[in-house]
Amino acid sequence: MENLSEKNVRKILVALTLYLASLFAANTLGLKIAPFILGLHVSVAVFSIPFVFLTTDVIGEVYGKRMARFFVRCGFFATFLFLVYSLISMSLPWDAAGLWAKESYEQIFGVSIRIAIASLVAFAVSEFQDVYAFFLVREKIGEKFFWLRSLISNVWSQLLDSVLFMVIAFYGVYPNDVLLRIIITWWLFKVAMGLLYTPLSYLGLKLLRGK
């Protein structure tokens, strides 16, 4: 980053803020599932997690693979730090004044710790795979058709993310048949949301390039 202008550094920091905010939204809100078509279910994190993958694609497109990997490392360490804070908070004793929230707090945030662990594993595997796949496709078809390159990399990485995250986070929480339906629906829905977010990706490219 030493060769970047101050203006570019500010743009990268704004993008990193949006990236981390979307990641934490997925980690903390993803416990809730909503009904979907054909009796399927979908996690509400589906609205924020596609933005995480698209951000690394946009950043990589403008600033290169090294910067995209930097974003992934930031997300990984931020999630790890959240996990550490969660473990500390869960281990501390309760004061009598706060016992009214104890059961709900431990139930929700106890699962959130699993979500954080699942996110660490799924995030490390799927995001680095996304960056690798994005640049591999770019080498094959060139620098045109950003939306297509992003879609191809996201179909694969989102599948990895869906399977790893849901199994680690929710195995035993939901019945297996429900969990399988969540995985399938979440994967397809995230890919679809990524397509819907494509105009935002191009807006991001325009803003980062300053054109």
C-alpha cells in the first residue's frame, strides 16, 4: 500500500469497513432462518454474505490479488478476535442484576460462538478459493466480462462456504433434512443475490477507479 495515493487509501479503508460490517452482520444475524419457496428455508445472512465475496472481487479487479488477499486476512483476524471476545464474555460470572437475560444470552451467543468458529473455517477456505478462482478465470478469458468472472468464482466459493459454514454452525441445531434444505437454498440464493448485486459491483469499480 506504500505506492498508493492518500485518496486510494481512503477508498480502500471505506471498502474494508463495508466488507467487515457485512461479514459481522452475517456472523451475528445468520442464526435466524426465514421460510422460502417450496418449503425451503434461507438464513437471513444471505443478504450480507454475498457482498463479502463481491467486495473481494471488486478490490481484486482494481488493486490486484495481493489486496484481495489482504481483505480476506483482515476478515479472518476480525472474526477470530470476535470469537475471543465471545469466549471471554461467556466465561465471566453473572451478576444478580443481569440474571434475567442469562438464559437467552447464553443460548443465543453460545450458538454465535459456533457460528464464529464455522465462519473462520468456511471463510478461510471459501474466500481464498474465491480470490484464486476469480484470477484463474481472469487469466483464461481476459479482463472483460467482470460480472461473468465474478459469477463463476462465486458459484464455487459460495458452495464451499455454504456447506462448511452450515454444517459446522448448525449441525445438531436443526434436523438434518432442514439443514440440507438450508444449505441448498442458501447457496442458490447467495448466487442469485450476487447477480442482483452486480450493479453495485460495477458502481464500486467506478468509484474505486475514479472514472
